[in-house]
Amino acid sequence: MLQRVIISTYKALKAITEKPEAATPGNAASDLLGLLDEIALRVYLALDVNAQLRSASPGLSDSGRKDLYFELKPILGLLTLRAEIPGRHYLAPRTAHNLMETFNGVLSFDPAAVITYASAVCRASSALSYQFDPMAIGEMVNLVERVLADFKEVLRDTSIANALGDMLDIFVRAGWPQAMQLTFKLDNVIR
């Protein structure tokens, strides 16, 4: 069901963004982006990646989180890559932030896919200025540092290394010195 909602939302966004200026295209687009945000938030909460949001219960085990991640992976793929759905990809900054927190929580399960998804999220949300948010740089730095420390082997795949580089470039253009430092580290790792 969520996949159908995502696909329908992207089709509606495409129709809105491609037609001549309507009276209130911003409100309709904002409402549609809100639907994507709701889905991203539900995935984020379901994966239980934020220990601060857990009550007294321990939450999902790593094994349970991993199983659930792979069940939800098609939804994450649609939200982030927008595969096989034509049109410009947009994500609201709050959606991007929830997805980036999610990706930091599941990176160890599927590093190559998570890097690709995170890069696509940063690209899609950059049109709405996500890259200027201090919380955004924090999540991106956390993800890249973990990749460089623990998952260097996935960077042998040129497409994955390029995705990480593209994500860093978005934050470098926004003026974040941490992104520039990580770009140098990435360069040293892939050489």
C-alpha cells in the first residue's frame, strides 16, 4: 500500500511541477511532500533507530531491525531513488533528516544500498535547502565517517564511491568545512 501511495504522490508532483504556474502550486506540492514525509517518519519509527525515542522497553533487537529493514527496503528505494518514476525528485528537509537518521541506524546491514539512498536523499532535498541545516551536516558527517572507518570495502565499487562523493559535494557547495575534510579523507581511501 505504501508503495502505491509513493508512486501516486510522485506522479501528482510531476503533474504539478510540469504544468504552467497554477494559482497555488506550492500548497499542493507541500501537501504531497507531506505524504512522503509521513511515510518516511513511519519507516523511521518502525525501524526504531533512535534510542532516545524508546520508552522503558528495549525496542527492536539488531536482528529484528535488520529483518525489518530488508522488508522495508523497497519502500526506502522508492522514497530515495524514485526508480522508474520519471520527473524531478524533491524531498522536504524534515523528510530528508528522518531518512538520514534511519540510514545511520541501518548502515551496517546494507552499506552499499544505504550510501546510494543517502546520496539520493541529499540530492532530492538540496532543492529545498536541506544542506544548509546544521542537523543535516551532523547526520551526513556521521554516515560518511562510519563508512570510511568501517565499510571502506564498499567504496571499491565506483558507483558507490561516486555516490558518497556526490553527497559530500552538496555539502561542500553549501560551505561546510567538515564536508571538505571528509572529501579529502574519501580521496585518500579510494586511492
